Amino acid sequence: MMATDNGDNLVTRAGRDTVAGMPVPWIGPLRNATALVAVLLAAAMVLPGCARRAEPAQPDRPVGDAPGVSVVPPPAHLRPGPVVPWRPAPPVEQGPTPAAPGCRGAAVRTGLTWQGLHQEAVTGTVQLVNGGAVDCSLPLSPYPSFELLDERGTLLPVSSLISRPSPPPHPNQVVLRPGGAITAEVHWFNWCRPAPEAVAIRLPLSTGASPRTSTSAPVAVTPPPCVHGGQPSIGDGAPFTLSGPAAGTMYGDATSLDLRLRIPRTAVAGAALPYRVTLANRGNWTVPLHPCPNYTVTVNLLGPDGRWTVHQQHRYGLACAPLGGALHPGEQATFELVASIPAGARPGHSLLGWMVEGHDGSVGTEAEFRVSKRA
């Protein structure tokens, strides 16, 4: 039987398993990375040994009407969810399951609006519209990639940021209804070459080495000032969002969910350790759960030399069938789970790690507990 919250450890840390080589990998928080992107943009432009040149003031001049921003906010509150009893299940084969056929270039309309100069960057708004007669899907990324071309269709030498922080939870796919659109802001820095008359944007419509693409019409714009001569021109963008509630549906995998781990403060050597994991969807996207995701639970014990040692690591399939195949925005579910404590475990501090798998990695949480001898 699970202990109450007063007697449990409640841990909500979550992060991606990107740090290798540590005895017990630290799993840090993945939130509020937008501010870090801004810091990296500034750092990419402020490089030692680069003389700053004075540039004439550039007027803020929008070209055309900017598409509307997203009006689909994340849920303000989580709704109460079910508690799913413990049922061990083997891991199952996973794979991305497109919710609709991929959007084809001929059916996608790409629009571009330049808003002009703002803090040494030219800012634009890009829009992808499903101009076809049926639903179609597009991949989504927290750091969208794009290319800029001049009025003749020649690729401009604009680089992406090399170093970026770990992304926050994000959707990885959108299904657009006919006429539905997604929008994003793009930023262009440090242009030190002859100015093109107009600039177009080219965006990928699929993943892989040779993705399908869609290109906007070129739009007249004054390029960003040359702040650091000899340094590359930089392009960056914000994540795509739906232009309105009826435009379509965004989807993410299990790694985009919030995790909360509850474990008892103490466990007995040689006995079972019951614990609970709550998965909550705080985003404005749906998380499909068919098939149910796999997870790994690890019991780490503190050895006599003070180092953590992995004593048990098991991989299971999450018994999520009672959820009906998805967690929608604002929904959550709690899973009753069980780990085994080795009979030879030394009394003292121990660590339980829990990782859920997604299509592009895993995300997890961890909590300490204390092992005691059997009475």
C-alpha cells in the first residue's frame, strides 16, 4: 500500500538523458529555455576581436500583413485523472505513427512577412498553410530549420546556431486541416555582404537527409546590419504554433509530458518498493499512447566507498490501455508501480531512477529513499 504524501518523497525533476559517463546521471529540469536561446543569440554575435562598425539606422517597416499568432494557449489547470494499478508488461516495439499523410509541397502555401529591424536583427513571420483538400501532417521542432534565398533563388550564406540549450517539452507533429496554418517568427542577424533586393524562405516539410521543401515568394527587405565583419550571418526561429483552434491538432510523444515521482521514504532490503508516477500533459498538444510507451526503472544503491552502483535495471511497457489511447491537454494519469530491493542491499541512502521513452530520446526523474534491514 502506498504511503501518504506526508511520508513520501515527492520529486518532479525531469530532463533528457544527454549526460553520459556519470555513475548516476543527473536529470535536470527542462523548462523555460526560450530565454537561454536569446542569450545564445547574443553570444553568437559578441565575439572577441571583432570590431563593431557603425551602421545607419534601419527603419522598422513591415512588408504586408503579418499572420496572426497562436490563439491556442496551454491548459491553465490539470484535471483529476485515473489511478492505474500495477501490472507488469513487457516492452513493446515503438515507432512514430503519423496521424495523417505528410503534406506535399504542391499543397502547401508558404507566406513570409518581414517586420523590419529590431535589436540588430531583422524579424519575420512565416506561415505554412494546408492548401489541399484533406488533412496532412508536418514535423515540428523546438528549433525550426530554414534557408534564405535571394530574388533569383540563390541560397544565401546564413548559418544556424551551433550551440543550443536542451529544448523544453514540445510537440513533434502537427496535422493541419484544409486551410489550416501554423506560424513562427524568424530572426536574421549580421549580414556583411551586398544586399539582395528581396529574400524568400525555404522550409522543410519532412524529416531525413533530403526532405520535401516549400519556398515562399521573395519579399523586399533591408538586411540586418553588419555588426561583426568576417563573422557568419545567423538565422534562428521560434517554434511553430497553430494560427487558431480550428487550424489543426499538434501531437507530442511521452517525453513531452510532465513527470512526478512519489516513493516511500524507506524501503526494506529484500522487499518490494511500491511507488507512483504521474504523467501530466501541460502542453497545448495531444500525446498519443498507442502503443503504450516503454519505461526503465533503476535502483541505485550506495556502496561502502560512497559511490552509487546500479543494482537493478528493468525495462517495461507502461500499462496505459485504460487511458483510451491518448493524454489530451490538461489530462493526467497516475500509475502504481513496483520495484524490488535486493536482499543484500546495504542500509542507507539509495536512489530510484525512472525514465520514459519517446521517439527522439528519453526523459526521466529520480528520488532518494533509505534502505533498512528486515525486522
